[in-house]
Amino acid sequence: MVDNDPPIIESPMSKTVSQDGITVQVAIFKIDGDAGWTLEVVNAEGTSTVWEEPFETDTAAFNAFLRAVETEGMDTFLDDDTSGWTTIH
């Protein structure tokens, strides 16, 4: 069977970030050929926070993560329900 899914490009800015006793995985990626970068933050429980609007650059996406941490704190990425999926922005 042929895999027809387009390749996903992961940004070198994707990384694990720890602060205030909270560790998250910051994933910045795009589908090959698409213009926008997606920002996803996954906490230790596997809950994913995804920004709805794409970013022009991977740097802009990472800066949005930093702004969220600065304004809301790392605990904004902790589970507040049991859905396992949260979307912001």
C-alpha cells in the first residue's frame, strides 16, 4: 500500500521546555508545501494544546508559546478537564 500522506516538516525550534516544575513538549511543524506553521504543546499527561491559526514562521510560533507562558504561566498547559485535547487562540 502506498502512503499518500504529505511529509511533515518539524521545526528545529521544537523542544522540551521545563519551568516552574512543569515540563511540556513544544512541537512546531508544517505539512510540506503549506505556508503556515502549527504550534502544539503537549503536557506530561499527553494533553495537547493547539493554536488554531497557523504562523508565518516557526520563530513566530515559538514566540507565541513564550508569550503564553509569560502571560498565563506554565500551568496553563496543565489538565483542567479529562478530554485530553484543548485548543487556544
